[in-house]
Amino acid sequence: MSQKELQRVAVISASVKGEVACVRAAELLCLSVRQIKRLRKRMREDGEAALAHASRGRPSPRRLPARMRDRILHLARTRYVGFNDHRLCEKLGEIEGISLGRETLRRLLRQKPFPNPAPTKTLQLRRCQGSALRITSREHRDLPRRQQASSCGLTTR
């Protein structure tokens, strides 16, 4: 149970025992007296578990069907490979007729990540004749003042 639900159980059980009046319990939980009476009745009948949220453990009614999720993941891995989330969401709406939010798509793609492709080779830089140099002539503040008097440039390759 969450901290809020545990507090609710403690206050309602104290109210059932008669240690706390319904009005005081209503003030403590920021509920009406009628709601406190309803919760007291539920606790007497079903115990502490009755005060937990009734939707706990159930899937959301707004959840995408499993078949639709599988289709979206298949399209993202085959037909639309390399598309970013925003572009993929647009193409699914335009071409496939699948309308869903970009954040929903992002969450779906992050739940089941793609297999890692073969590692790419890193570019090896070589010195060769005629390679360009970039020379800047701005002042560098990290040098002592006496060296800044003479123009100092940074050369990068």
C-alpha cells in the first residue's frame, strides 16, 4: 500500500475503534463525513484491504491492444527502420492509419528495444599532405597575462 493508503487505514481503524470521531477523521483525511462513514463500513466488512484502490493490479482500459503493439513494433523494425520517434509517429498516421501519441509510441519503443546492430567502424584520422589546419586568433583567458600580450592562436587538426 502507498503511504497515503496506510494513513487512511490508520485513521479509519481508529475511527472504527471509537478513538477518533468521524468529523475529526474527515478533517485528517480531507474527506467528507459521509465518505468516512462509507469507508468505515467497507473496513468492517472486508478489512484493511478494502481501503486500497480498487483498480490496483488491473491493466488500464486505455491500453493499446497487444495485437496493435506488435504491429507497431514490427513496422518500426522493418519498414520504418532508422526513423526517429516523431517521424515514425507521423508515418504511422499518414500511411498505416495508426493514430497514437508520440509519447505513447516512444514509451512502447523503449519497453522493447531493438537488437543492437553490428558496431560501426570509427573513422581513423591520418596525417596527409595538404590537410587543412584551422587557426583561431582569439584570446585565451586561461593563459597568464604576459603571454596574452603577444598574439596566441590555437591550431587544431
